[in-house]
Amino acid sequence: MNEPVLVVLAAGMGSRYGGLKQIDTVGDNGECIIDFSIYDAYRAGFRKVVLIIRKEHEEAFNKALCDKVRNKMEVEYAFQDMQDVPEWFKVPEGREKPWGTTHALLATRNIVKEPFMVINADDFYGKESYQIMYDALKDFKEGDAAMVGYKLANTLTENGSVTRGVCVVEDGYLKGIREVQEIVPCENTSAYKDGEEWKKLPEDTLCSMNYWGFTPAIFPLMEERFEKFLKGDKPVQNPMKAEHVIPTAVGELLEEDKINVKVLSTDFRWFGVTYKEDKPEVIRRIKEYKDAGIYPHDLWK
């Protein structure tokens, strides 16, 4: 198969963050987190990146990121358009929020023809994970899938709750995944609120950080899941904000035995900018990496 491609989910609205966090500066040379993600992918062997964004943000992404990245990587945009829905579905009047990451991924269905990995724009995953996924993708056959999982304790923030795809793994393969909301650190472990009751999760629980490896065979399966979502109750009950996300789609496909997902893992301590209060810690960590020589001062020189 062809050389693997990096796909970055960067069309979110950043409502909890309060702005376009995908290209917010966190490095001392004007870098955003995606700079480091693409740089790590480049070092692993990737030579093409597809950024899923909203059309109105194209100029901002060119200026902040892509004009410099094109020195090393082929860059292409895929635009998540809220009107990109089946003909039979009518978009609710007044809706501004995108339909979620399942829908975002479908924006690349006519662009990506190679095995690919997909990540979030605002997550710092650690350089080893890119090599792990690149090596896996090089051996992919059509229809293969994989994920890089992180220990839950390595993915939390002190500044608020998070949503994670909590995984069930057997013999190295994903057997189930469920989206758990409002997870917070709690007494050397973590907890989430289930109705009025708080329940604990072991700190070594493996979770999804939306770090996936697929082939183009995933697109018709994702289209099927997204159409089923649109026909369901959630868009009717919450027409302004209902969305469908990749972990949910993968979980549904696992239940229907339509996909096998190999689980790869890393001990890296994730960090990111879920909340504005997370930004100083991100800046500090990146400075430490540069001072240690893990990243050069100018990534794209």
C-alpha cells in the first residue's frame, strides 16, 4: 500500500477553551501543538498531512502553521462542512456546532487513499507514539485498524473534568470502548459521575485519546454509523449540539463485529489544552523538551 498519511482533527470550536486553540501559540518560536505533532510525524517517516478544518479558518491556518510546514511536508486541507449530510436529512436552523469527529473524518473520504493515522489537534502525544503507529501502518492490509492507548492517569488535567474513551482490551485487541464524561483526578486514581454517584476508575485503565490507525476501508463504515446517528433520537432531542465521535463509532463497529482494532500503547504522559488554565503547563513542558534537545528551537528550518 502507499505511504502512510497523518490526518489531524482541527475543526472543533474550542468552546471550553474559549477560542481557536488548535493554532494557539505554546512554543517560544511561535509554535502551536500541531507543529510538534507534525514534526514528530515527520521524524517517524510521514511525509503528508491532511488537516481537517473549517473553511473559514483556512487563512489563519496558512499563516500560523502550514506556510512553514510545507517546507518539509505535503499539506492538504479537508473542510468539515455542516451541510455535508445525506440528502434526506435537514440541518437544524441555527446550528453552528460541527457534527463531531466521525463526521469530521468523513471530510477526508475523497482525499485520503492511503493507510492513515488520525489524531486530535490539541493533544501532545509524545514522539514515540508516532513511530509506533507509522511502523504499524506500513504493515497494514486493507481493512486493518489500530489505536494507541494511554493509561488514564497519564491523561488527566487538574483544571477540570475530561471525557475519555475507556477501553476493554483482550489479547492485544480492542474488545469494547465507551465514552465516559466528567472524569477527574481522585485520591491517586480517578473518578467520574454516574448520575448522582461517583465511581472510581483504576489509574492504569487504558483509554483512547482519539489516536487511530485506519485504511480507506473505514470510510463506508463511518458513513453507515453517521447516517444511523442522524436517524436516531439524539439529533432530535438536542438538535443544536448532538454529535457523533470516532470512539463511539468504533465501539458500535466492534459490537457488530465489523472491525478488528489492534491496541498499541505508550507510557508517555499526555498533555494538552482542554482548558485555558492548561496552557502554562503546556508551555513549561515544551520549553523543558527544547532545553533538553528533544526539539530544536526552529522545527521547520
